[in-house]
Amino acid sequence: MNTDIAVVAFVQSEHAAEDAGLSEVEILAPVITEIKERTGLSRFGFTCSGSNDYLVGAPFSFVSGLDAVGAWPPISESHVEMDAAWALYEAWVKLRHSEVDTALVYGFGKASQTVLRELMTQQLDPYYLAPLGIDQVSLAALQARAYLERSGAKEDDLRAVAARSRAAGRENPFALHLPDPSGDEGYDVAPLRPYDVAPSADGAVAIVLATGDKARELCERPAWIRGIDHRSEAHSPGVRDLSRSAATRIAGERAGAAGVQVAELHAQFSHEELILREALGLGEDVTVNPSGGPLSANPPMAAGLIRIGEAAARIHDGSATRTLGHATAGPCLQQNLVCVLSGEEDHG
């Protein structure tokens, strides 16, 4: 059984807020080409992707993504109908329990061809929640209010999160370059203002995993996966404490989140970062979302995997020795995945 698995390459597209006239495959293809060039690999032991048929409005739409990867001669391939961070988890399991030593993981989504906040209602219970017509932002606003009332945090604390994320995003060539929140914006859904909501974007991401000596061969500083875990809470937001994220807390404990220097959090709303910080026990000494995070660009089905890639990139460039990537899915932080990475020198 292989136990040492690392992220050895990470590539993402430049995200676009408006439709650039490209199909999802055209967005993905340059990313796959670049990651093959970086690793020198044209084929991988396993391939796994994350996407969403509802974004395209067609069944089995992920099959078209294989045109960018190349599926002939036949490859070992799988797919998850959610954020590609969960495709990475499947690939990690595959590497641990098979003879292959490399895996390609990718995700892609085109938000510009739909109204994402309304589309995400398809995740809701079709009998009790969906008929209410409540959209993604309205549900998030319920959670934000619950958190503010429980914690004593203020709306200015939410604006500070958004301002820091946007400032960091302007240093990231792949993110949307957004102005600082002025504070004069009206509410989107109270207590959330437009800057508290992650801007939807079109984008794609790819990561290559490798085991043991193969990882060292492909990458000068592999980002070793020291722990990974994902947990799910009750589907209905009405039966859980929305002001906390128990799933993230448990996943973080199981993955070994203590002692990280950098955390990339899949916070699609400003209050979610504060809830996730608390759940993971992240102090002021931890740098959170130096890439700008989802509040600077939120491509559906890719943003969670990007968080793991950005966390790995800090290991690759030597700016950190222990980092954390987090992904979420479902309403109000229902499902959460935590991946802890480190360099060769950190075996904790």
C-alpha cells in the first residue's frame, strides 16, 4: 500500500467574470496542456474530474472534458458530480490502494452561462426546502445572522474579511481584480452586502498527485498530503447549528490541522471564513487565503480544488512548510473537506 502521496503540480486558468465565448473544454484544454508540460507526463495512472451537469444543462457533460485530457488509448478514469476537491480525495484513495503512482485531478465550471445562486437550489431537499424558493445567498444570510448573534461579531468584521481577500486577489494574476469594498453598498440579503458574496467566475484547475520516489522525481519540493478527511452534516439547515461548522472541526482534527502556517479556505461568503477559522482553531499567526480565496474568484466545481492547489503552491515555492486546503459543498457549509500538506522536512 502506498502511503506517501504528494501534490507535485498545480495549474489553474485565469478566471473570467464574463462569458469569453469559450466552452468548458476550451477553458480546460490549456490547463491540461500546461500541467502535462510541467510534469513531462502525457498519461497518468488514474484520472478523476469534478464538474456539474446542471451548469451545462446536459447529462454526462463531464465526458466532453475528456476531449481535453485525451482518452485514447483507454485510460483509468472516474468523475464526481461536485467540487473537484472530492475528485482529489478519490484519487488519493486510488493511489493508496493500487499499483499506479500518478493521478491527474481536474475540475471546471462555467458560471457565466447560468444564474448560479438560483441553480444551487437544486442541492436542496425537493419536498421541504426547494418549494420555498430560497436561494443560495438567502440561506447564507441566515447563517451569517446566526453567526453574528452567537459570536458578537459585527458587519464591519465581515467587510474586513472581504477587503483583505480582495487586496490579496489583486496580487494574484488568476483572480478577478476587484476594488476594495466601499461600505456604501446596500444589502444583497441582510446582513450580507454584495462584497460579502463570492463573485462567480468561469475557470478550470488541474493537479497531479504522485507517490513516493515518483513524486520526488517530478517535483523539487513535493507537497506531501499528511492528512485528509471530509465530513457531512445534516442536509436540512434547520436541524444544525448554523453558527458553527462541526463537520469542519471534525475533519480538521482528523486531518491534523494544528500547526499550519497558511490556510486556503473555500469561504464563499465572508462570514464563512470566520466560522471556518473558529472550527479549525486558526489563530492570528495563520495566513488565511493569501491567494484572495473565493471572494476574489469562485469558479464552480473548481474553487475547492484550487484551495488545495494554492496551499500546495506555498510548499512548492518554499514560503511555508505546513499548509491547509479546505473545500465545501452543499448549503451553509454542509459538507467539508480538509487537506493538510507539508514539505519533506515536516513529518508531523
